[in-house]
Amino acid sequence: MLFDLSSRLAERRAADLHRQRPLLESPQGPLVRVDGEALLAFCSNDYLGLANHPQVIQAMADGARRWGVGGGASHLVIGHSTPHHELELALAEFCGRPRALLFSTGYMANLAAVTALVGQGDTVLQDRLNHASLLDAGLLSGARFARYLHNDADSLAARLGKASGNTLVVTDGVFSMDGDLADLPALCAAARAHGAWVMVDDAHGFGTLGATGGGIVEQFGLSLEDVPVLVGTLGKAFGTGGAFVAGSEELIETLIQFARPYIYTTSQSPALACATLASLRLLREEGWRREHLRVLIERFREGAQRIGLPLMDSPTPIQPLLVGSSGRALRLAQYLRQRGILVGAIRPPTVPQGTARLRVTLSAAHEEAQVERMLEALADGWAALGDDGDD
Ligand code: PMP
């Protein structure tokens, strides 16, 4: 039967892979209201607690009053307004790069950068655990597309040896479902030896890593030559929305001229750009947010180790617990929910088969006592799951 959607959906349910969208009935924050219940949440990417910050809200309200709500048109027609322009200048300065270009989402920034830089006759090489938007971008580009083993510079070098045309090496900065950091010094050295360019999607590192929040590139002290294409997103640590690519004057001009996901879409709301300018100011002035987050990460990892939870090797606010089967991940998440705690169960195809996990994320908005409460519930839930058998 053509378009047999009901069988497709039934198969998904039978495999414990059916996804549900929780309905958030409050603003973002540690304490939320979801589907009628008050819950303590550990699943947002609002790492610095800025999504609901009064100054960011005020900036957006003032921005809407002054500039209106809608972008109105694409950037190349008449959608590029003063707040977008100021935000691009501020982001470029913050990253220490000549120019930055604003996008409405990180998904689009990734599609734009990859498809504008490589095409037929070229090569794109990606970490096998890269975010879906990067993998989709590689396929869409029409370039020869190969994946290398996770974070493995030798595996990358072997593929670089067979590459032809312009070669782009693409990696997440912080892997979104594992929380580990890309081994950028080794990956960049391998790329340089073969004349390839490196593109880093630092969606989860930008704002949280590095002495000033400059992300993974700042943390490793890398230059524009090491990483010519840097992507940051604004819907996570910045608490707002959108994304940007930062790089040389020529890179940005190339994207403006050739990147279809840039050219053929309406600009983001100018009021949102005003909000992001306020977030950037807070992120720079309030270093205590990153420091508090670091303390919470240590606290969570120490506690989880004590209980014997299956932590992954992550120094970031993404602290997944590798539970194994989708059924076990769901049961643990459901147990926590009964205890008033919300955590996402991440299952295939988002992660490889047999590696379902609870993706615990920490935020500077959490208090230490809330992390302790989470650990207590996890200890009980993990013990209960042990008797449950692995399926
Ligand atoms: N890159 C990574 C690594 C991500 O995790 C995400 C979103 N979760 C994106 C890109 C897409 O960003 P956005 O949500 O702004 O589209």
C-alpha cells in the first residue's frame, strides 16, 4: 500500500522509538510546568540561564517596539536591519574574527556553510557522530562524502589521503549527544597537512567553553587559519535563537553570494537580534555563570560516580548516562518523572543502536541542592532498573 503511514508509526511505537513532545506551559528554567505537572528540568540547552533573563526579555520588548517583530524579507532584499548588523559586528569582535554572518537557525547555518564551500568534484569529511544538520549538509552539497571514526585524527588522515578537490573537514565542537570535545588540535593538524579546511560547529561550546566563553576554539587557543569556518548557535548558551558563521571577509562574502539557505529565507526577527545583543553583554560581564556551571558539572560527576551511574567522558554541561536499550532509557526517564524530574531519553536514530541514554544537561540557573535532588532520584531509579533486566 502506498503511503502506509499507520504501519510506519506502529513500527516506531513497537520499537520504543515513538517520540512525544512535552508541552511546556511555563518559561524555560530549572522549575517548569510540563503537561500540567510542576517539574525540575535537566534537559534544556539554556546552559547559562539566559533564556528567561529580565534584561534579555527587556531588550527583546524594546527591540520589538523600535524595530517591529518580523524580519520582513530576506537579508538581500530588505530584511537586513540595524540590530542584525550590530549583532554581526559584536559577534565578529567577540570571536576575534573579521566578520560574522547571522542565520535564523543553526541547522540553516550548517547547510549554508557546507553547500557554499563544496560541491561536485570536492570532498567533505565528517566525524561519524556529527549533528544531523551537518550530515544532511554533506549529502545536500553533492561533494564526495565520507565519515571518519569519532574524534580519530588517524581515521581522518586516511580519508584525507583519498580526497580530491576542495576538501572540508567538519566536526561538532562539543558532541551534542555525548558531551565530549572534538580533539581539534589533532584534527586541524591532519587537515593542514593535506591542505584541507576545517569547519567547527560549536553549538554547545560557544558561550560555555574558553576563558571568556569564546568556545572550543578559544579553549584550545586555535587561530583563523586552524579553523577557517566557525559556526556558533544562539539558541543554547545565549538563550535566544539563531546562529552565525564567523570567518574571513572572503568567507562571509562567499556565503552571502552563494549560500542558498542564506539567500532564500526571511531574516530572523530584529527584536531577537536585540535580545541576543543583551545576552552577549551578560555572557561577557557575568563570568560567574560559567564558574557556577563548572561547579555543578563537577558536583554531578562526583555524585554520579559514587552511585555507579554510566557516565560518559564529558567535561561539559551535557552529561549523558549511557543506559543501553531504548526500553531502559524510557523506564529510567519515566521513573524520574514520577519523582518530579524531567530528563530526555535519547534513542536511535538520534544515537547509534544500543546506546540509548538519558541526556542530562546542567545550567547555571540550577542550584546545587537541585543537582543533589536529581542524584538522589537517579540512585533509586538506577537501583530499580537493575532488577528490571536489559531488553
Ligand atoms: N549543531 C548542533 C551540534 C546542534 O546540537 C544543534 C541543535 N541541537 C544544531 C546545530 C542546530 O541548531 P539550531 O537548533 O539553532 O537549528
